[in-house]
Amino acid sequence: MRAVLAWKETISDQCVYDLAFKPDGSQLIIAAGLRVLVHDTADGTLIQPLKGHKDIVYCVAYAKDGKRFASGSADKSIIIWTSKLEGILKYTHNDSIQCIAYNPVTHQLASCSSGDFGLWSPEQKSVNKHKVSSKITCCGWTNDGQYLALGMMNGVVSIRNKNGEEKVKIERPGGSLSPVWSIAWNPSKDEHNDILAVADWNQKLSFYQLSGKQIGKDRTLTYDPCCVSYFSKGEYIVIGGSDKQASLYTKDGVRLGTIGEQNAWVWTCRVKPDSNFVVLGCQDGTLACYQLIFSTVHGLYKDRYAYRDSMTDVIVQHLITEQKVRIKCRELVKKIAIYRNRLAIQLPEKILIYELYSDDSADMHYCVKEKLCKKFECNLLVVCSRHIILCQEKRLQCMSFSSVREKEWVMESLIRYIKVIGGSPGREGLLVGLKNGAILKIFIDNQFPITLLKLCTSVRCLDMSASRNKLAVVDEHSTLQVYDITSKELLFQEPNANSVAWNTQCEEMLCFSGNGYLNIKASNFPVHQQKMQGFVVGYNGSKIFCLHVYYMSAVEVPQSAPMYQYLEKKMFKEAYQIACLGVTDSDWRDLATEALEGLDFDTAKKAFIRIRDLRYLELINSIEDRKKRGESNNQLFLADVCAYQGKFHEAAKLYKRTGHEPRALSMYTDLRMFEYAKDFVGTTDPKSSRILMTKQADWAKSTKEPRAAAEMYLSAGEHLKAIDIIGEHGWADMLIDIARRLDKAEREPLEKCALYFTRLKHHGFASETYSKMGDLQALVQLHVDTQHWEEAFSLAEKHPQFKNDVFVPYARWLAENDRFEEAQKAFHRAGQQKEAVKVLEQLTHNAVVENRFNDAGYYYWMLSMQCLDIARESEDQMEEMLMKFQRFQHLAELYHVYRSIQRYTDEPFSSHMPETLFNICRFLLNNLTKDVPPGISKVNTLYALAKQSRKLGAYKLARYSYEKLQELHVPSRFQESVELGSLTICTKPFHDSEDLIEGMMCYRCSTNNPLLNHQGSVCINCRQPFIYSASSYEVLPLVQFYLEGGISDEEAVALIDLEVPRMDQRDARWRDVDNGELQALRTDDVLQETEDDPFTAKMSFEQGGSTFVPVQVSRSALRSMSRRDVLIKRWPRPLKWEYFRSLLPDVSLTMCPTCFKMFHSEDYELLVLQHNCCPYCRRPIDEQS
């Protein structure tokens, strides 16, 4: 940092107490004597003195908006002046005015006297004044204008808000012995907190936050400070005082140097807004303006650039990765040097040597290796691996890191340039340029310099090529000269250069800057120029490092121009080296192509690898393989290259010249250049002509005229290829013409036609084609695949061998479309009984899971009938299937009745009468075994039974139901009802209604049965099974009887149908013949007066028998029966028919001819009307039985 005097003025016999700059920096307001002086900041001339005060003017301040300024005087008054230098307002205090400050935001003026301070703003008529306990010496507003800091004689700093209320009080350690003489807020917008600088006459400089917390420790000054002033951006502080000079400090309080020495105390100092100019005001009336010049302190080695920042920090920047690291030195940085992993920083009293933590090229972590605690004076500083080099005018000193001076060289002229050019540690070489034009090379382990060259003019810049063979010099006339070091020969020179750098990766390339241009030169080729400001300081690969003012940048420069210069000279290897430094993909392709045409396959291969062109790499590899096998015809290789590059006619000529005509022909045909191929072959070679015709046809197939290609194939008899083209393009009209023209013996083309018709969804054409071929199997498959089921069924009827091929896919299609019942019938029709059963089982399972119990009952009934069909067709499975038949019939009835219970418990309304529900519940409980079928809830059944029993007066049964419910897990929705019912049923009589008990009379033995029977649905006395109505589940007046041996079903029906005249019931007599196991009903030819009728004679039956004795009838008994009184279940084979006799002929009963379920005739007719089918087996009423 240097301070240059810009101008100096003296105000005779007056002390300059205060200064203030106009915000635009054009005027300087000065408080001196009785007047306010206005000076021009450019040259210090007086513009106008302002009169108005009657005593010494102590302070001035300018508003931030530049519209007005104020002055305060010992005459206790404040005068407000406009920017046109006119006084507009005056107000007074009770004591002399000490300091004033404008709010930077609201333009409120704070004026401070010895005993109080006031706050005035243009909007207010009066001034708000506040008393203080001590004399105010200085004041200042925060950047946001919210708080005002007051410095006082008693060592206190008081921070007030805009209303004058004290918010923070800072007491300095010395108290009244440390009067606060100057304060200033840091104007920087980058700081997170408001920072207040405080200078007192205890010779201390301190920093505080707005909260009053001190930042860091006190900085000791060697003088009494009179004024503190920040630079506009807050990076530096200027302090003047009793040492008769102004000093520059960092924002942290580190002293950087002296600005200007004076003959008296520096009473005030101010920094011109947004500039490096500082104005000092002294006690003797001196007014001095200085310009501060901050020189660039920096160092560069390859891609690492170190430079000074904020005067006390060093930033090391990696120019390639753009990484930066800051090293805080907390002292003025005077010199910087960098080399490899070393960094040297010169401070005022020492030199610090830093070292990288690791050898990683991207590592940016530095640590202190050595400290040379000694003051050094030098013009230039250079660091090596183990030494530092100090340059002082003509003298070079080599110091070890332990401060030992090892060597010294004295030059014959001033040293203008010095650079480390590398070498082993401890033996590095230095390149030195002198003012007299001498260029020396010095090895730090050698006492004697080596003279490389002697120029006529002073050296400005030097650099040596990577191989140390060439030297580039820029002299003071801006001329670049390049010499061969060995021969001292001048290779070339260029004008307008201010700096030069060799490329560290390429021996033949250098760059230099000058006159706003960057110049790149390769070998002896002309210079390539582009615009660029600044100095070239390094050249690494394709990156040029440029220093412009204080900023270092890495410029990416394509090396295209020098590469093309080498290509013009056919210097492919040198061009490749240049390209490696950095060129575009198109440049790489040009290099590869030129090298390939020049038959430099090695360079071409490397270039094509760079751009990943596999096509050309394959060509080069094939050429290299052929060369290994002994081929050496460069003309043939060149022909291949021309073919790859699209120079086909040139390639054909080269092929013909080398005797490889087939290659030319192949090239033309592959490229579909048939006309050129025909011209090349001529008409003399018929074989080649045929090959050409075939390839042309193939080409026509792949072009956008496939119809023409198909016609060509047809003309050539290539039906299959023609059909493929036509089929792929969907031309059904052409395809059917071909199919109709073909003979039926030509199966393969016809099959292809049919296949394409199928794909094109032309079912009729495909059917016609298969019919022509006589392929019935394919025709059936076509109908099935296209789901034309009527045609498929028609074929299956004509050709039964295709029955399975039609009905099985049909059934699967139905199943896929959720038509499962139809699918089951289709499987059955196809003879796929297992599949039919499987579908039914799945349907049944789904119905149970989904609580569709009506459907479940229906599907179980269908399953039972399916099992009966299987039993009839397969004797091996007969026994198993009959068992399944009985089981499924039983489950069908259980699910059928449970549907009503489920509707009662789950749905809000029930369509059943209480008696029906009562009967259904009892029937279900009587028939449930220990293994309850899935989905059927015993809880729901007992709950429904309990509710209906209570309604109908079966209190004993209701109580039993509630007791059973207590043993089961009852759902929460029934819990309250069950508990209430269990309690209230106890209030009812412990017996059931007589009417209900009479309804359970056995029609064979007239025994009254209990309402719930643990033995099942049989009489407790005679074990005769009860026959229930399938709608109301009342016991029907039917008794099952069996035929005696030797009577067939047909004979029995014929005997019953004889309709022998009936006698009066009173005259009819039956005789019971007990032959052990069976009970037979016989009618004598002569009627006897006995009581042996097996249906009515209750008393003649031996009661309490443990085994069931069926009723067996003879022919005569059959003859005596009326057809109206007998119901017959005509089961299909292998089941036997079942016979039932009605004991109450007046009761009209109906039996469904399909499922053989019995109903009261009225109930059945009503249900059929409602559902249009049997409610149990769902047989439509119009379907024949």
C-alpha cells in the first residue's frame, strides 16, 4: 500500500475540527474557525466560505440524500444548509455543540452538546432533547437508522433508539480516565451484525456488537486517537490522532501502514465515498488529500495462484478446479511466493513457509512448515523446495528455512525478472532477467551464474520451454524474441508483447499477450490471434492463465488453428500432440480423416478412438490385420478408405486398377446403385447380371415401393417372398387373388396366405383358404381363435372328432368372460367332466366366501348332479361319486335354508313368516353335524330360533337357544339383544306351545316329536325320516315306502297306474308282516277286519325300536294305491327310484321333476310365479322335465 499526496491546502491560524463529504464525493465541507468552508474535492480549491456562526464551528455532517448538510458551533447553535449552500434553519442547545450525525435512512439529525442531545427531523417543528450525565464527544447512527451511539467523556458508550431511550450501555474499563473520543459503525452490508468501532484516550481501539458484546480484544494504539473513519465498504479503517499522522487499519484493527505524516495532531480524517482518497484535517489548519494505491501481491506456479486479499489474508486458488482456500495472517502481507507444494508469505516481521498436507494435485490444505522470525527487505521473493530467494535490486540472497544465508549473488545490473524453472529439491534453477538485457540461469547450489543470452534492451518477461531448449524473452520495447538456448540462434520474433508463456505440455507452442490480444504460436507457423485483456502468466495444455487487474482467470483456448497448420504440412503426429491439448470433436474428426487419407493409420486410429467412431476403427483394424498377413497394396487400402468416406466412383476406379472388380460390384449393390453397377459390369457377364437382378429385388423389398417389389417376386416365381411383403402391408385384395390362383397342392404358400388373413382379421378369406386346402383341423382352430362359435359348432356336428377342439376352448372363453355356468355346461358337453366339476367347485367356493348362500346351494346341487353323471359313466368312480352326490345334496339343502336365516340376521327386513323361519332354524340345527360347513353360522341360527321361538310361544326352546348362545362367541351387534333376551325369557313359562309340538307328529306312528331332535330329522319312536316342504319346511304327510324284491320300477308304476277302485277308508284293511329286518305292507285278496295298515295303524307298531324298519310293499299293495296319493322320485341311473305315499290325500302336494323337492302346491305355484323357475334347482317352468 502506498499513499500519494493528491493535493494540500492550509487554512491559516485555524484548527480543522471536522470534515464531511457530499455523498457524491464532489464537495468537502470543513469546520474551521468561525466559518463553514466548502472545497472542491478534485483539487482542494475553496468554493465558498459560509458565515452564520458566531463562535468556533466544531462539527459538520451531510445527509445521505445529498440535499442538505448541518454545522454545529460553540455558539450553541445548529444551522441546516441546503446543497446550494443556503442556510434554511437554525436551532440551539443550552451548551456548545460537540458533534452531529444524520440518520442514513430517515435523515433525522442528532445534535449533541455538553449536557444533552437533540433529535430533529424536517417533519417536526420542535427538537426533542434528552439530558445526559456526561459530556458527549462523538455520535453515530447504525446502517439501518434504528439506533444512535453516543461516546462520552466518562468512558461510556450509550446506544439509544430513535426516540432517545437508552437500550445498551457500554462502560469502558478506564472510566473517566478513558474518554471515548471517536466512534464509527461499520458500513459494510456483508456483515451479519452491526459493528461499532470505539477509540478512547486510553489509547485503545475496540469493537462491539449492537448488543454491547465486545468482539475480540482491545487493540492497543501508541497515540491518542482523535478520529475513526471507515472506508465506504467497511474493509479498512483510517485513524488519526496525537502521533501527527493518519494510519490505515483492517476492519479487525490490524495496522497496515501510514497514510500521511503531518506537523500537528490529525484532528479529523474522512474517506471519500466509494474511492481510495483520504482527506486529513490537522490542528495547524493543514488540509491534505491522499490517494491510497493498493498494489497486487501475488504468486503463480502452474495451476496454483496465490494472492493477497484484505491486505492481511492470502487466498490460494486452484485455476483448474476453481477451489479456493483462505489463509488468515492477521498482519500485513507484503510478499507472496508459491512453488510446487510450498507457499511463502512475507509479513512485516517474519516469513511463513507453508506446505501442502499431501501430494494430491487437488489438495488445498496448507499447514505451517517453518517460520523465519526476522525482518527482511526485498523487492522480489521466490520460494523453492528448501530455500527462499530474496531479491534486493542487484543482489540475490539464498536463505534456508532456518534463516541461514547460504549463498549470495551480486548482478551487474538491476534484476527485472526472476522465475523458478524447476529442478530437484535443493538444486532448483532460477531464470533471471536484468535491466541491461542479460539473461542468466542460476542453480541455487552453485555460486556461479550461467549467462544464457545478452540482449541490447532491458528484460521485461522470460520463460523457458518444457525441454529447456528454447527461451522466450519480452524486452522493454514489447518485442518477443525466441532463441535456441544451445546455438543462441534467434528463431523468430513478434511485436506487441507484454508477457509470454510456453505450453508446459507441448514443446513447440507458446502464447503471448499485448495490445488487447492473445497470440498463440506453434513452431514457425503464423500467429493465431483472439481478443483478451490482461497479461498471460501461464499456459498449461489448452488453458491459458491470464491476470487482468486483480483477477486471475483460466481461459480455455481450442488449439484448432495450430493443429490445422500442422495438418497442411501433413505433420500428423505433431498435429495429434496439439489436438491432445484441447480441440473440438469436429477438429478430431478432421485430424482422423486427414491421417487416414495420408495412410498414417496409427494417428488416425488414436484420433478415431477419441471421437468413438467404431465404423472407422473397424476399417483401420481390418487394414492392420491385412498388413500383418502380408498385404502391402496401399492403393487397395486407399480404395477402402474412399469407399468408407463416400467417394464411391473414386473407390471403384482404385478397385479396378488393383484388379478387385468384385469389390466394386459388391459396393455398388450394397449401396443400391444398380445403374452404376450395371454400367460397371456391362452386358458381357450374365452371372453377374443375375446376381444384380436378385439383389435389386431384395432392395425393392426394403424400399418404400413394396407393391412393386411384390409384383417383381411374383413374376420371378418367388411366391413366398411376395406373400410376406403383401401380408406385412395388409393388402388383402392382392393376397386373396394369389390364394385363388395357387394350386391346392401348394400348401406352404396357401398356409402363409391363411396365416396373414388371420392376422389381418379377414376371417372369411382365411376360411376360404383353409377350405381350399382341405385342412379341417386348421379351419376349426381358425373359428375357435376368431371366436366364430356358430361355424365351429356346425363343423363339430358334421365332424364329431373335433368336439373337444371346439367345446373346450368355448368353455374356457365363457369362463374368461365370467359366464361360468355356461362354461360349466360347455365343459360338460365336451366330455371334460373334471373341468366342469372344477368350475362348479370354484363357483361354489366363491358363492360361500361372498355370502351368496342361495347360489351356493344351487351350485352344490349342480355339483351333485355332475357327480351322478360321472358315476353313471365310470364304474371305477361310481362308489366315490355316489358318496359325493349324497354329500353335495346335503350341503345344497343346508345352504339353501341358511340363506333365509342370513337374510333375517343381516338385512333389515325379512320376507318370511315367523313359523317358516322357526321351521327353517329347527331343520338346520337338526341336520348340522359337528363339522359346520363354511359360511354357516350356528350363532345366527340359534339367535334367529330364539327370537322366533319367543314370538310363537316356544319358551322352553327359546331358553335352550339362549343357553346355547351363551356357550358361543356372539358378535357385538347381537350381544346386547342376546343378554336381554336371556334375562327376559326367564319370566316366561318353562314349556312350549302345544300347537307347535303337535305340528311335529310322525305320520307313520303318530308320535309327537320334540321341536329339536339330536337324532336328526327322524321320528324318535319309529326312526322314520321326516319329509319337509322345500319352502315352509313343515313336515309333509308323506311316508317313504320300498318295493319288495323282484318288483321293478316300471312294474310298480304300472301297478299304481291301474287305479283299482278305492274302498272307503273304513273298509280298507292292512296286515303287517314282520319278517325281521323289513316291514312289508300286504293286502289280502279277501279283505279282513284288521288294524295292519303300515301308514295309519299307530298302535300296531312296536314303539321304541332302536333301528329303522322301512315300509315295504307288495304288488297287491301297489295295486291298491291311487296314483294321486303316490309321489315318485325318478332318479337317473345308478340311483334307485324313491316312492312316497301321502297319508292325507286332501293335502295337495307338488314335486319338482328335476330336483325332486316336495312343496305344498300353493307355495310352489306362488314361488314359480315369482321366480319363473323352481326356487331350488332353477329349472325354467317351460323346460321339459
